[in-house]
Amino acid sequence: MKHWIDGAEVAEDGVDVIPIDSPATGEVIGGVAEASVELVERAIRGARRAQAEWGQLSLAKRTSVMFNFRNLLVERQGELADIIVAEGGKTRGDALGEVARGLEIVEFACGIHNALKGEYTSEAATGVDIHTIRQPVGVVGAICPFNFPMMVPMWMHPMAIATGNAVVLKPATPVPSVSIEVAKMYQEAGLPDGVFQVVTGDKQVVTHMLESDGIDAISFVGSTPVAKIIAEGCAKTGKRYQALGGANNHAIVMPDADLDFAAKHIVSGAFGAAGQRCMALPVVVAVGPAAEPLIEKVKVLADELVVGPGERAESELGPVISAASRERVIDWITDAENKGATVVLDGRGFSPEEGLAGGNWLGPTIVDKVPLETKLYCEEVFGPVLTVVRAENYDEAIRIVNSGEYSFVSSGTLSTMV
């Protein structure tokens, strides 16, 4: 796996190579070269040179490139989805969905001139007029997670580029290839070389991006511990930043809820994308007599999910990203079980067909009566596991939800009274 710098693929000799494993089979399907500090700095300096010219171009010329890029995305979305399936293990429907979500951002960027209009206030004070203008920041570092290798970077680079900035992207180590394809598409769309750079690697790449005076801002999505490192590093060097960390979303299900409706959407939220998304629903707080019938309905639907490789049209649940992730999830389930939880549906022993035994497979899992001190409840599980905790009433359910360390991307209450 090469890097993309100044409009061309670049390889270094004598550097560490991190293997890329297929989540479905466990076989090595590629490798990521750990970019040296010198190469990362080369990419940053190239981006600075390119941005100096790109930021001066008219909005009409910049949006023309974005329109061309948008059309290429539409034409090649199937090819991009195939790369995501191979490296990330997603079902093809999920992969096509994230390409579509990224496309929405590009389409907004195509009309960015409406958002970049300045403002003018006459006589804000005696003899004082106020003019507001919008200018590029400069070079933006984008550091992205494995679970949406297309969509999350496209929250960042289309908007940054359309507004006159350059981008240095570090994709997640397990899923780098789609970012190189995106870089080639930008070049084909007419983007000047250097405006979009891709450097692969691990910790030392991120560390240098934080420390380099050539990076003006950083956008990050990933785990909460790393988000804190990003925030601290940017604060020390005076960089603008956004650092989005983990979540642990809850749903409260009341006794008067439509349990068929609730079960359908809980299964989708808990097991879609193998639970590896910040919008997943890993925790349900079942209130009073709702618990038993709800769990049974969820179990029936979850047990019907088709687990299999993402390239098959019938697959609804793919593997988790890595063997280490699989083992972590299994350990958390076992720990909760040892502390008194009940495993209602057990995906730990899921056996894939021949040829897939080396993959990172977990079947859908439901764990009831989970103690609140366990990692399965306290942490973001990022796997196909639904944790159920019980409450006697709504007030207790709210206390449980508010007791956690994490904030929520999406949580709510299911009840006919809401």
C-alpha cells in the first residue's frame, strides 16, 4: 500500500509494513507502509505549496472540480463499495450506503458558494462599518477511523477542499485503499496535485501531524482516549481542531411501548454494521414488565439475521474488523456472564462455513441483566452485542442512562406516551 503525495503514488524503502487482514477470512490481503516522519513532512509541505494557489482560485473553479468529483463518485460507487467490503468486512449494502452518505457531503460542497458569502453591517457604531469575510484556514489534517473509511473522511475533505484548504489524510490502518482511489478520482476531476494528500501508518504519523507547524487544523473521529490526545496536542501547538470520540447509546423501553416496533428497530440499531458505528444501539434499559416480552421478540429477530461475507447479497451481518476486536468483545461478554448476566443469544460460538474459519466472526448476541460495573455496560462495545439492563420505573431508567461516562450520539425512549 503506497502513499499519495503531490499527485502520485509514493513508496519508501526500509520502513515497517503493517499487514492488512481480510475480516472475513483472516488472510493477509495487503500491507500498510508506516510513513516516516520525513515523508509525512514532505506531504505537509507539498500541501502548503498547493494550498497557496488553490485558496486563491475562484469559487467557480473550485466548485467545478467538486462537480466533476461528484460525477466520478456516482459512476464508481460500486467499485468503491467493493474495496470497503474487502478490507472492512461490511455488507455490500452498508458499503454502498456509506458511499451515498459521503456523496451527500460532496453535493453540498458543490454549492458551497452560498455558505461562503460574507456579511456587511453599515454603521455598527458611529463611523464604523463591519465587513465579515471567510478565508481558508490552510492545511487540514484528517485522521479517520476504520468503521466508515469512505463516509467519515468525506465529512472532512470535500468541505475543506471546496473552501480553499488542502488536506493531508491519514486513513485507518486496516482500511486504507479506498482513500487512494479517492485521491486518484480527485486528480481525474481536475484537483491540482498536492491539495489532497494521503499518508498511511500508525501512531508516529498522527504524532507528527500534531507537532508539525505545517498543519493548521485537525479533524479527528475515533476513540475517546485518542480524541483526548488530539485535543491536548492541538491545544499545545495552537491548532484548530475537532475531536469526536466514543458513544454508548441507550434506549429506554417502557411497558406501554409497541414492542414489535421497538424490537425491529433495536435489532437494526444493535447489529447493523456489526455494531461498529457511533450510532449503534448497544444498550437497552427495559422498564418493569416490558423486559421479558421485549427480549423474546428481539431474540427471534436477531436469530434470523443472515451472517456472512459482505459480498453476498443475502448477508445482513458481517465480521468485526480484527481478531483482537473479536477477542475483546468475547472477553467482555464472558466477564459479564461470570458476574451474573444471562446470555440470552450467544454469538461467541458462531461457526462460519469452510474457508471462513480464520475470519473475525461473531453472531448476534443478547446479554440480559448486565451489572452496571461491567465493561460490557460501561464501555462502547463496538460489536454485534445488545446489552440489556432492567429498571423498575422511568426515574430509575433515567438514572441508569445518566450514570455512564460517555455522552450519547442518539438515545431515546420508546413509549406510547412519548
